[in-house]
Amino acid sequence: MRSWAERIVAGDARAVARAATAIENQTPEADPLMRELFPHTGRAMVLGVTGAPGAGKSTLVDQMARALRREKRTVGIIAVDPTSPFSGGAVLGDRIRMQAHHDDPGVFIRSMATRGWHGGIARASADIALLMDAAGRDVVLVETVGVGQDEVEVVRLADATVVVLVPGMGDDVQALKAGLMEIADVFLINKADQPGVERLQSELEAHLGLAHRPDGWTPPIVRTVAPEGTGIDEMLAAVRGYLDGKGSRSRGREMWVRRLREMLRERLLERLPEAELEAAAEAVAGRRRDPYSYVDEWLRKI
């Protein structure tokens, strides 16, 4: 009988779904499973799709999946949604989104709740992207929850990031420069059949004329009308242009620097009892001890 990891690598959808649940719930078997799967990763293109609420990201991801399936590519979709205050799960689930892919074994959709995690993604999003990679998906699409200008965590797991803007929603390019504007490998102006698209594109072009990325890449601007599928092929071509060009060469190393730091931070905090942390916080707040001594003490202990 094949092992759990072998079934995942073979593309068994039930095994992948079970593994995704284990990863989300941080069960004891999740880490050993990911260690076994990691050598089978590194083949998928992981594409992040982010932007403000109401930008049409879900419709875009649906159309991107359709276009990729026409190319005979297998697709994994990670759709990050707000957390339900009642169940703790995703407010919007894969049962009600992207119904056209329900019977397509070439598309695997996983809805995830943020569960208090900031930055537009969930804590387990990166590991589930690796899981889909190991399961043989050619492309993994990560749709973030609607984000603001400083919620840019999708860059820690995506090979390329598409930032979605729409005309007429108050998207001020100058206000966005410190956040979303800096992570875009491709800019996508969705709902391009609405008034204000020329103004928004002019603002973007002006910003790009002044900005200079360290990797030398200038993000292209693509217009789309998601419900009609207009501009989807052009957007995918722009992403591939980035991945094939000089812009993406150092991305993998930088991404893993961020990811390793995050993993180390999580592991260190997991080994520190919550009661001890709270007791220390009370002592520091009362000025009975300084925080620097506590941190040095914990590092020596760990």
C-alpha cells in the first residue's frame, strides 16, 4: 500500500485534501509529511494575485484557470478568505466559488481562512502551495483576501505577483507606493471597460517612470475585463516574460530568506509557553525587569 506522501506525489486529490487540512490545523504529522514532500517541489509556477477588495480577483483567477486548462496545464488554487466569526473557517468557500471547475480533476481548489494572520494570506498558505507543487500541479494560483497598501505577504510564497487595480475606486497610486506598488511584477487594470482607466494607467506609467527596481524589471501594465476573459492571455504572457527574464533570477533566494526567518520565528515562539510570555509581559509593564534580559534569557534557554 502506498504511503500518504506517495499518494500525494501521484496526484491523489483525497490525499492532497487530507494533507491540506493537517497543515492548516498544525497536526503532528504535518511537518514530517512536508519534509518528505519537499524534494518533489520546485516545479510549479506559483502566481500571487492581490489587490484591494472589490477588484475582481476571484473572477480573474477563475478566468486564469480556464486559460491554463486550455493549455492543458494542471492548476491548484489557494483562495484566502476572511475568517468566519462562527465556524473559524473561510467566509467564502470553494463550494460557492468557481463552480465551473467542480468536475475538472485538473483543477484543485482550496479555500483558506486567514485565522487572524495578517498580510492577505493565511499562515499555512506557503506550505499548501508547496503541497500542490508536490502533487504535480503545473501552476498554483494564490488569491489573497482583499488587502490594503501594507499587506504584501504574498511575495514570500509567489514566484511572480500580479497586483490588481480598478478605475474609479479611489486607487491613488501615490498612496499605494509604499506597499502594493512595490511588490508588483505585473500590474493588471481590471474592469478596463469602465471610466477612469486612462487616468489610472497614466498614473501607473508616471510612477514606473520614476521607480527603479534593484532587479532592473519594469512591471508591464495589462488591461482586463475579467467576466469576458479579455486580457487574460496577455496577462499570463506578461507573467511568463517576467519569469523568463532577468527580473526573477534572484527572487527564489530572497523569498526563502523571508520564509526561513518566518519559520524560525514561529518555531521559537512555539517553544515558549504562553504563560511564561504573559508573566514576562506583566513584569516588563510593571518595570520590574527589562525586555532585553528576557529575550537574551529565552534565546540561551532555547
